[in-house]
Amino acid sequence: MPVEPPPQRAPAPPAPGRTAVRLRTGRGGPPWILMYHSVTDTVGRADDPYRITVSPGLLDRQLRWLRDRGLRGVAVGELLRARAAGRGAGLVGLTFDDGYADFLTGALPLLRRHDCTATVFVLPGRAGGLNSWDPRGPRKPLLTEDGIRAVAAAGMEVGSHGLLHQDLTTADPVTRERETAVSRARLAELTGHAPDGFCYPYDGVDARAVAAVRAAGYAYACALDPGQLTGRHALPRVHIGAADTPWRLSLKRALHPLRRRALPLDETPFPGPATPSGPGNPQSPAATATPGGLR
């Protein structure tokens, strides 16, 4: 039975020069989940045609912006468990799609510096390969199998982004099962833990895709703006790119509850204990083994 959330205290007045923004952060309101991809330095727009790359310096400033406002970035599984227990205030979901190799060098040290965790949505069928699904490039190396295990050992949550990054809305039933169930089984073999989370490739989600993700045993799934499908298996997120200065983050935070649907209140709470993860409490395969403009 879900734990009743504690009484909410009156919010403190905003610091001078800051705008007070009241967000629906309890169970049912739209969780604030940020969608990152690659973290590395780029030369110009030609190096980032899909706006998926942020520099380590910018990520550092973004995480500091969160912490300066009493917010902490956490993995999505941790966020959902905390919300179900009425302890989600002040938590922001952090996700990194595609499983780029630069997560280990560009993002992980900064997450540790700011005492944050994240969910990394990887592609076990492309481990050690390249992002060949992006026709305009540039080519970026993906995490190897050892890299995926290193992410889990560092206390980050590993989720599936499919086996080969196939759009589930146009895939046939066999491909949908391969992208969801087979990728989950492959990650369980790699890390010793069947992932709780899935991320829809290309943010393509429809009723058939949601059904396939549920059938594969995932506890939740992330999209971008799933509209009427919004729920635990179609969580809304906010795209973060190189243009997102602290000012834009403030604006996106203010707009989020207005532009994303609330989660259904009658949906089954996220299963499992609200156990924080992090560098000091990494996922242990032996202990946790179980059967990815303003947008």
C-alpha cells in the first residue's frame, strides 16, 4: 500500500532576483526528467546537427544550478520510488540516451562531484559500436560491454534503449520483442541485473510500443512528450542541449507542468524500496539480480 505523503510545508520565499515557481512534484504530477545524450566538447553546429551534445563545462554549470536550488539529480528508478513514498520533492530525473562512451569520461565525474546519479539507456546489441542510425553523424563511439558494466558498478542505473535502436512504432512484432525483451535479457547477462527502465528509440511511442515494453517486464519507460499515453510506461521528459543556459533551465522548469501531462493517479505505484543509489551505494549485481527550441 502506498505511504501517504507527509504534510507539505509552506514554500520559503524566493531569493532576491529569483522567480518562485511552484511545481506539482507529488505522485500524479509530471516528474521533471531531463534528457541528455552525449557529453563532450564540440567545434560547432556541424559537430552536433541533432542538438544532442553538451560540453562537460555546461553540464557542470547545469548540475550546479540544480544543487544551488536545493534540487538533486537522480536515476529515474530512484525518482519514481521516492515519489511513490511521498519523498520526491527536490528530486530531478537525469537520463542519458544512446549509451555514448563519453558518459564515463564526460558525465560521470561531474555527477559524482555534485552527488547526483543518472539512468543511462544503452544499446546492448551495439555495444562497442557507433551511432550509425544518425545519417548526418558525426559518428560517436558507444559504450562497450565493459563500459556498460562500469556504469552499473559506479552506482548509475542502466536501462535499455532497445537492442539496435529501432523505432517501435514502425517495427513488426518480432522486432518489437527483440528490442524490448531480448535487450532486457542481454543487459541482465551483462550486469547481473535485469533493467527496470526502457527508453523509446527516436522517442517513438504508441499503444503497441507501450504494450511490448510492459510485456517485457519493465517497470517504467521514458519518452519525450507522450501526450495521452503519459504514464509510468510513457514518462515525459525535457530535452537538454548546448543552448540550455541556467536561464533556459529556469524557463523549462516553469513551463514543464504546463506542457506535460500529469501521471494517472490510479496507476500502480512503482515497485520496490526507495533505496538511494550513488557512488557510495553502487548497484551490486549479486544483491540486485532480478528475473535515453524548448521541448
